[in-house]
Amino acid sequence: MRNNLNNLNNLKSLLMLIISVMIFGTLGIYRKFMPLSSGTLTFWRGIIGGICLILIILIKSKHKYNMKKFLDLKLRTFLILLVTGLMLALHWLFSFEGFKYAPVSIVSPCCYMQPIFVIILSSIFFHEKITRRKIFCFIAALIGMILISGIIESGLPEQGILSGVIYGLLSGFFYALVVIFNKLVPGVDAYIKTIIQIVTASLAMLPYIFLTQSYLNDSWSFSAVILMIIFGIVNTAIAFGLYFASMDGLKAHTIAIFGYLDPVTALILAALILGESLSIYGIIGVILILGAALVCELE
């Protein structure tokens, strides 16, 4: 009986994980239909998502979670989470900018260079040894990036594509920093940690929005408002909620493997909804990047 219950819990956790990462994979599609600046998208994503996650914790607090966990955080931990929130803001900002300028099928794999950046940063921050396997993964991912950029087929890519690639890489780099900084605060409740980070990410956008006056180019319509609300609730609060709830019943390597449904979902939806397609070189590049990243995760 106990084994049957464990199997059911594991299956439930796996389904929650799959749903969450597939929701994350729709980000690029949303971006293509949102007539808002990247700063505005980042701000409202954090605000709406943060409020909804707080409500989720309040509902769950009767059983497991306690809002006093916010007050129990040490000052050092809280400051690190604030810095991590800033890195998360830049990750979101650059990913939105990337999808604005280039096809989802190109930008999404660029964002998934994150595990390769983690290898480099871990060797700097934590003095972790760079093995031959990691070097091989780095070279494979680098070759993949060259293939995706289209340089081999037609020389230097047009400015829009190049901008998308650069923004995608910057997005992956800052998400790698999010991973590194989160390693500095082990043991913090995942929901509490996420709320602090995404609310910080949102508030960090305010100076950027007003300094660049990007809000002047925003086109708020009824459909844009609805899409923004759905994006904040579904793609942020629900997706993060399901993702963290799934972790109790799954092993780390399972989470790592199924996490790659995110870019795969993005590529499939980009083809079905946006009509995007990759050349044979681009397909090989995607396989090299995602394969290298997956091998790094499972090492």
C-alpha cells in the first residue's frame, strides 16, 4: 500500500513538473503577441506573479507554510536574495528583448546556454574543477551557437537576428548568476525565496522603465491587459508553484531531464503557431546546445 502511494505521489509530482516546464516554454510565444516593452513585461510579471504566490502560501500556510519564515531570514540571506532578484530581472529583460528581435527557435536555445555559463562561473566562485567532460560540453555548445547564428550558411547574420542571439546569451548568463547566488543561500524555503526574488526583479525595473521612458511605447489594449494578467498568473505564479511543488517527489536528475521540455515546447509552438523553421544547421545547433547542457546537468 505504501509503495502504491509513493508511486502515485511520484506520478503526480512528475505531471506537475511536466506541466510547469511546458508552461515556461510558452514565454517566447506570449512575447510575440504582447505590444509592451520588455521592462513593462518584467515589472508586471513580477508584481502579478508575486501577489499570486503570496496567496498560494497563505492558502498552504494552514498545513505546511508559515509566513514567519520571511521574518526568520538572516540579513545576509535577505541581501543575497535581493541581488539575485536583480539578476533575475536582467534575465527576464534580456529574454524578452531577444524574443522581440529574433525568432523563438533561435533565442530559446541561446537562453539555454545557462548550464555552460554555470560551469565557468562555478570554477570562479566555488573553485570547482573543470573536467574534460565539461570542456567537451562547452565546445559542443559553442559550435551549436555558431550553427544557430547562420554564419556558416550566409555569413554574418542580419542585425535583428544578431541582437536576438546576443540578448538570448545575456539572458542565459544572468540566469546562471541566479543559480550561483541561490547556491549561497541553501535551506531557504523555495516559495519564500522565489517571492522575494521576483518581487525584487519587478521593482528593479521601475528605474529602468522611467529612465528609458520605454512605457511611452507601450500599447495597452484590452487584449494586452488580459494577456498580461494570464502571463503573470499562469506563466509565473502557477508555473513556479507547480515546479516547486513537484520537487518533493522527484530526484534532481529527473527534474534536470524534464526541464528540457521547456525549449523543446518553445520550438514546437514556434513552428505550429508562428510558422518558424530551422535549417539543418540550426537543428544540429539546437541538438548540440541542449545535449551539452543536459550532459552538464547530469554530471
